[in-house]
Amino acid sequence: MELVSIGFGSYVAPGKLVAAVEPESNPIKRVISQAKEAGRLVDATYGRKTEAVLIMESGHVILAPVSPEELSGRMRQEGGPSHD
């Protein structure tokens, strides 16, 4: 299984990633809140600013300290799928 770094020693499986979005919109804030309530939220920011919200196939939501653009670049470098 290939993994892509999302910063600070944390990795995700690019094949399981459904979406990488910026966290500012109200609908995404609701997704984060609902995931937290359901126990499906993973905070991988290590206290840094959340730059991307990763939505996984399993329904888990991951808060990442790297932007969606940076994550996309890392996926391209490491041979993961790109969804342009």
C-alpha cells in the first residue's frame, strides 16, 4: 500500500482519499463537526493551522497541516492518483 506524507510523520493512503478541501467553508465546518461527534475525526495538525480537510472512503475526516495543492503535488511525485 502506498502512503503519502501529510506532515509531521503522518501519512494517508492516496487510493482511499475521496477529497482534499480547504477548511474555511461552512459546509466543510459542518462535516468536521459531524465527524467529531461520530468519533471519525483525526487531527493530524499537531497544533498547527488546519490547511486541508481530507475526506476518506471510510467516512473518516482528517485535519492536515498541508494545503490541498501541496498534497496533490506530493501525490503526483509519489505516483499516487491525481483528480484534476
